[in-house]
Amino acid sequence: MRFLIMLAALALLAAVIVLLLYGLRGTASKPASAKWETHTEANGGITTIIVRQVTGQSESGRQVIASIPDDDADWETRYHEAMAQARSRVAALESQAD
């Protein structure tokens, strides 16, 4: 009788371990959800406003909204207009993903 109780306890323990392993493997294999965000890059005297799709730590897509020369007299106005357009684009892309 004691042997059967020990055997049942070991079987239960094995089942719990297997279920835990499946559960941990299942959550680790789920892909991170992609999200769209605005981003600004400054390089070589040009400011570029982009919308990029980020999955986890990596970029998986991008759209250039505007490239503005840093010496442009209307830089600030153009930058704010481009950022507004980028935010609008992010909203549209996120609504399409839902």
C-alpha cells in the first residue's frame, strides 16, 4: 500500500513538472507584439522624422515622413508639422492592426 502511495505521488509530481515545462515553453515562444512609434533621426545635417514598427528590441518596419535640412529657415515649423503627420500615421497603422 505504501508503495502505491509513493508511486502515485511520483506520477503526480511528474505530471506537474511536465505541465510547468509546457507552460513556460508556451509563454517563451509567443512573439512580442509589434507596435508603431514616431522617431527622429539627425544625421549629416538632415533631420528625418520616421514612423517605425518595433517588435521587442528590433525594428521590423519603417516609413519616412519627412527629411528636413538642419539649416532650413522653416525647420521648426516643418518639424512640428511632420511630427503631427507621424503621430497621425501611427494612429492609422495601430487602428489597422486591431
